[in-house]
Amino acid sequence: MSYRVRGMGLDRELEQKIDQKYSLEDENELVEWIVSVIMYGQGKTDFEDCDIEIPKCSGKQAFQEWLMDGNVLCDLINVLKPGSCRPQKTSHLTNTAMKKMKEMNNIMMFLNAATDFGVQNTDLFQTIDLYEARDLAQVQVTLYKLGSVAQNKQFEGPVIGVKIADKNPRKFDQNLTREGRNVIGLQMGTNQVASQKGMTPYGLGRQMITKIDLCDGGIVEKLLSSESNFVSGNTTLSERILSIILLNYFKTMASRPKGYGLTAELAAKTASKYDVESAKTAGEWIQQLTGLSPIGSSSEEMQEWLKDGFVLCSLINAIQPDSVKNLKRQKMSFKQMENISKFLDAADKYGVKRTDLFQTVDLFEGQNMPQVIITLFNLSSMSLKKGFTGPSIGVKMANKNERELDEQKLREGRNVIGLQMGTNQGASQKGMTAYGLGRQVAPNK
């Protein structure tokens, strides 16, 4: 799935920091727990009697390869919460693109099931963290959190991690609640070296924002049903704020919120490279070739327009007919990613260098839109080189200018003294010692 070479620039810096967080000790403990849970679900006590494959050795690569098709993860969550996953077997598939899409879909099913089971979204890894080994330390965190939630759910099988504390809600009658409003909390200051710093005007109660239960499907449905809810004033302030959060959150594929720590640093550097004018030029070029109009030139608008892969496949078909066959608009995530992969494969075969192509997640999750625009410009440049007569953007790639030299010319070339060896132009004896004498070196005084 991944085309761009790793190990350079920001990617290398980020990978080095993430690698330091991975624990081989945690890996061994997690492998033992996962195998034990699956055996418990199958009613087996002897490992030789079950059909579970375990990593052949320890290490990040072996751990990733063991989990990356999603089947082990789905088997694990199905024991903790029966019937929550229906993984697709992929070992028999010969179509590489289809196999990758189904494996990623298995991982996404596990993540959705883990969320339903009770794991917090902030504790979940993203699909590419496992599938492309971007952050295997976060995969370990997710599995430990899953073990902790299982203990809270009174799972009777093998356990791992620390049990999450149960809620201890306290109910107060009206009198105690009224008395609480008159208490000056330390966040408002203290009467030691008395001050009114941070207090609200006299007579006003503490301003509280109503807490909304995200598990309440009715509220979520209400907030997402229409944007007019938080414009017309039919909802509270907290509901309006939450509406904005939800509308942006549920449109993304990644489970873990973006914008923290190393991810935020990398995302900010990547976003700063996005050029709106270049994106606008690329959008107009695509429209000229396909007749499909862009919805805007901002990073978010270009991502929304291109993410299902239909526009990109239409583009490559306009440049090189029948590059992508049986093209359809898709609504399912893994089908949309399959369209993107088909475009990348077609662009690769057309001649665009793999190091110039974006990765599927760069577009589908909006992780690197500048690289998407670069790919479009490189595709146009390659089309000019191949003699495409339609509209184009960018610069035509130079043709090779190979020269064939006969054996005599090659032999003569070996006798040429290159400038890196010095030159005999302006030859003189300046600075030379007398004949027969070594160089006179005066000792430091």
C-alpha cells in the first residue's frame, strides 16, 4: 500500500521517537494473553490442541505480521464480546490490492468493536499504526486498555493490565447543592492572603456547562441531523459546541483524535507545505480532462473531493484509456481506498516514480495533502513526456540523452586528467625546494 520511501526528514524523526516507546517485555506479555484468551474461548487448555498461530520470534516485525491481517484481533474481541466481529479470511487471495483492503477492513472492524466494548477512542490505535507499523507502541496501549475494560466487564478468562476504577456517583439533595454554591473553591482563590480573584459577580451562581452523554444515541442523532440546530439557538451552548466536534469527528476514519504530541508537530509541518494556488491549478486541470468540478481548493475541500478515488481514476483514464476498468463511485471505506490504490497502481505503470506518489492514507485521512498535489503535477509532467496532447500542468520531464561512444573514445577518456587531480595550467616551480632536498619544515617557536 505504501509507495513513498520512508526513513527521511520528518518521517524519520517521528519514527525514531515512536520506536523508543515500544516494549519487548510488553509484547511477550500481550502475545501470551491473546493466545490464552482465544484458547479460553475455544474451551482448550492445551496449546497443541488448538489452531492458533503465534509469532515465530519476538520483535516488532514479527508482532506486526502476526496481527496485521486483523484475524487474531477479531478472534480476541469475539471472545470478550461474542459476535462483535466477522473477519474476512485473506490467505487465499492472490489479488494484492483486494487482500490489503480486506485486511484493513478487519482491523477497522476490531477497532469499532473495541469502541462498542468500552475502550476510549483516545486509547485506540489507527489502522495504519498497525498495518504500516507506524506506531506499534500505541497498538500495545490499545490491547492493555482492552484487557482493563474486560476486567470491568467481569470477564472470567485470562486478564491483563490494571482494572479501571468503577464510577462512584454521589447524589445530593437540594439543600446540600444550595450550600455547595456558597463554598469558595480554591480555583477561585483562597482567603489566606484574602482575595476575590477569579470570583463571579456577587449573587451569581457558578456557571456550569451541562454534561452530555455521548452514549445517548438520541442526542447524537439530533446533533448530526441538521446544522441548523446550533445556528438557530434550539440547543444549549454545550450541545452546539459538541455538534461541531461530532460533525468533524464522525467524518474521519481514524479513531484516535489528531492534534497531540508528535502527531501535532508532524501535522503542522506537513500542513504548512500545502499551496492553495497549486491545488486550484490541479483542480482546474482535472476538471478540463474529466468534466468533474472541484468543490474548492482548500486542503479539506480537495480531500473531500478526491477521497473516494473516483475522480482520480477518471483522470488517469482520460490520460491513458482503460487504466482502471469497471470504475464506480463507492460508499464503503475500503472500496474507496481500493479505488485510490487502483489509481496509484495505474500511475506507477504509466511511469510516475514511486517516490513521487502519495500513500493511500495521505489522501483518505488527509494526512499529507501536499504530497497528493505533488503527485498530480508529476502525473501531468509524465503525460507531456509521453506525448499527451491534452491540457497539462507543471513542467515537461526531460528526455534521456544517451550517447554511445566507440572503444577508441572510451580509451582516450581514460587518459584525461580530471580537475580533481589538479591541473598543469600555469605550471611553475614556485615554493619548490632545491633539487634533492626534502621539504624544510621550521619547528614552532
